[in-house]
Amino acid sequence: MHLAPTVSQAARSARKCCQSRWTGLQHGPQRPRPTDALGPPLPRVRAHRRPCLPRTGRPRYKQPVTLERIWTRTDLPPQLRLALDEAIAKQARGPAALRITDVAGYSDWALLLSARSDRQVRAIAEAVEQALSAQGRKPIGSDGKSDYHWVLLDYDDFIVHVFYHPVRTYYDLESMWHDAPRADLELAADVADVSELSGLIPPEPMPEFRGSAEFGGFADEFEDMADIEPQRLAEAEAAAWGTLIAPGSTEPGSTEPGSTEPTATEPPATESDDELFGE
């Protein structure tokens, strides 16, 4: 007695038929085919799984990855660009504009400038103040005008630091704000180069640290400076002298062999310096 196939058996047969049609699989024994008409039999094709490709048009992560912004000269405030131009006109070297909004909090920009003497520091600071005063902008605070080794001009949204170059290398604010993005100022090679300032004599004594709470800084920002032992400060100052003055140098103002105190003499002024600094 022959029984009719059940529904499940019929479904399995249909599924096998579809698989054989689309994948080339053949179930059961292969039927002999005439080789004279169809050629040699084709090899059996094995079915492959579809590769798992990433979906297009959707972010791979829940939060998209944001690229770090590149700051340029055009991103600076217009008055900060004016201060930069005035400083370069007075032969400032090594300008650096740091975006300190996220690392300091009390200002947005810090402009660092180097000079080769205290007279040039004064000329740069006065030129910046006069140019911004002509536009009705005056600093809300200033410091360092007693010796002009490090002049700080606080304009609220940006701060201008004019250094006698050995003081800049001694305090190294760029390392303190190493996380701050630096703007590309598109400077000429001679303006960015500070190699000619590396042999200047550090002042004795070094000026005090600028940028306390009265100039917009937080009260506890520089408390760690007071915790440093005087001996460590003396060793750091001696190390700074060692990097700025070659041992055994007999240049004017350098440490004489066998002497423990440097002769801090300023380089002689020239007529070009007098004309440049307005004296």
C-alpha cells in the first residue's frame, strides 16, 4: 500500500529542489549525462556563506569620533592679531598663540613672545598697548613693568606675555600648557627662529612668576610653586644657566672660569637698536 507524502516531506523536497537550482548542489546519486553533447560534467559547486559586511551609511560607534580642530591665524581675535603684528614689527621672535580655554579657564588665548633685551621687551609691550588703546581696548591688568624681563598684559579674552628670552626658557609656559592647541601663525622662518637668542644671559635674580589670581588666574593654580624647596629652585636655576652658557665661555657677561657669579651685563646698544626701540 503506497502512502501519499506528508506536508513536511513535500516541503523538504521543494527546499532541496530550490537549493539545487540556485547553488548547484545535487542531492542523491548523479545521473549520467551524455558527454558528446554537453561536454564533460561540471564540478559540483559547494555553497558558501554570505560574508558579514559592515553596514554602510551608519556610524560604527554610538558616538561619532571628532577630529581635533586645527587652529590658524584667522581664528585669532582681530585685536590679538593686531597685537601679534605690532610685536613682529618690533622684531619679536618665536611668537606662539595657545588656545588655553580648556586648560586654564580664565582666558581663551595666550600669546607668547621673545625679546633679546629688557629694552626690547619694553618696546614690544608699549607698542601692543598703544595699538590696542587706539581701538579703545585697555588691559584689565598688567605686571612686570618694573624690570621688563617678563611683561604680562591681560586683555580678558587673551593674554600677552612678552619675555626676555632666557626668562621664557626658564619658566617654559609651553610645557605647562602642553595640552593647549597651538595656532598655526604662518610665520616667516626668521621670525619663528629663536636660535640667535639661545646665548643670552639670564637675569639675576629671575623675575617672579606672573599670572597669579589678581590677573585672572585661579587662587590654587600656582600653589605648587610655593611648595618647591629653595634648594631645588637653586638647582633648577643653575641648570638653566648651564643650558644657556657653554662651560668655559669668555663672552662678555658670561661666567668667568673660577667664578661663581655671572656678570649680567647687557649687550651694547647699537644705533639700529636705538632707532628700533624709539630711544
